[in-house]
Amino acid sequence: MTAPDPRDDPLEHPLTDEPLELDDELDDDEFEPDDGDVVELDVAAFDHGDRRPPQGADEVATLLREGVLDMEGRLLDASNVTLIGAIRTDQLAATCVYKPVAGERPLWDFPDGTLAGREISAHLVSEATGWSIVPPTVLREGPFGPGMVQLWMDADPAVELTEFVRLDVPELRRMAVFDAVVNNADRKGGHIIPMRGGHVYGVDHGICFSVDPKLRTLLWRWAGKPLLLEHLAVLERLDEQLRGELGEQLHEHLTRREVRRTQQRVAELLRTRVHPQPSGDWPALPWPPF
């Protein structure tokens, strides 16, 4: 089933049911607790009853698409409205992030109402690489209208991010290649989630896939260095997939020009066989970096 495209239908204000244009912003206090207090959210304390965590990709997909969303709080340091809470079916439960399209702040360089679709597109590319950099992500209806819903990942609390992002580890180097493909304009340290066991997730991909070069990241360690054979093999498969089914999937969320530029970025990486370097035409580092 194709996920709803938030650009197709007019939105309604989630609290008043009045028509909502994509360039209208929801007031911040509409997402705050009634008493105005800001408290630290303990995701481990969510009561899921006798429901169990999903096992395997199929159960995760079922939970994200069909589960009931119960939002518990908001991540206040996020640029756009980012809600966190529980998602549950009769048998399954997990913690998730929900970013409603209605809570996206207008940007000068990205069309309004498209950030959720870019998050979905990043997940599609991530899965096509086989690296599973982006956590499971879907586009669906929620309590504040259509938006992105993503499985929450608990980072390893023992990892110090300011030190970790400077390491020469395969997981971060793959992420650097992935970011070059999707043209990630905002790879902050806080968007890197090192897990227990060594896997590393990346989150917050709403400002990817611009047709203009906008790569802005902390992961410049390998700039100008040769791509590994592993990376080249993945890029060759990705090149083929972008001209087939993956390209068609991306067309549901991105413009044809944005998909074409993604194909061209992959082709350029295969031609040069090196990690890209800062162009000098765009800030190389995100701000703030963490």
C-alpha cells in the first residue's frame, strides 16, 4: 500500500479542524503539557502492559503502520515539532518518534511540507544499501495529521559522542558515503546514534535530497580518500536500483529532478572513487555541531 502523500490533500488543524495551509505553523504551545512544565521524559517507563517488542522486520513494519500512537512528550531541542511516545497494537509495543507535517517550519531552500517525505526517502536508500543506517520509518496518519513515524533507538549511554564522531570506524565511514548519496545538509553529532553491540543509526534526514550541493556534516575524516571496495560494490547496486524500483519509490516523495540528481551523485562517486570534499560554496559543518 502506498503511504499517503501530505502534498496531495489539504490539512486540517489538529486541534480546531480548521483548514491548515502548509505554510502555516502550529503554535509551539499546542504541543506542550497543559501545566507548562518541562520534565525529562523517561522512555523506559512507558507502560506497554503485556505487549511485547516487535521481532523482525515484518512485525516492526506492522507496528509502525497499524499501531495506535500515544504521544508522551516533545523533544524541545528539535527544529521542527518532534513528538515521542508509544506505539501499540493488541500484541506489540515500542517507543517511536512522530514528526507531523503540520509541525514543519518553512525553510527557504526546501519546499514546504516535504520534510517527512525526505525522511522516508532516506530510509528507502538506507535499506537499499543494506547498511540499515536509518531506523525503520513510515509515512502515516497520526494525532496531528500525516507525518513521519520512526522507531526510537536507545543509544549506548557509555559512548561519548564528541569522541565517537572522531573515530575511524566502518560504521561512520559508511554513514559518510550514505550522506554523500542523499546530500545530507545536517549531519550533526546528535543525529548519530551508536548502539550497544556496535551498530550505528543516523536520524533526522528531513533536509536531504536537495538538487544543489548541500553536504554539511561532521564526518569529513575521509574526505578525498579512496572509497573502499565495499562502498563501491554498494554504490554499483544502488546505481542499478535507482534506475529501477528504488527510483520509482523515491518518485512518490521527491521530484523527478531530485531523484535524477541522486542518480548523478551516485554516478559521480563511482566515477571519482573517492569520498567527496567540502566544495567551499556551502558551509561544511552543521551548526550547532551537536
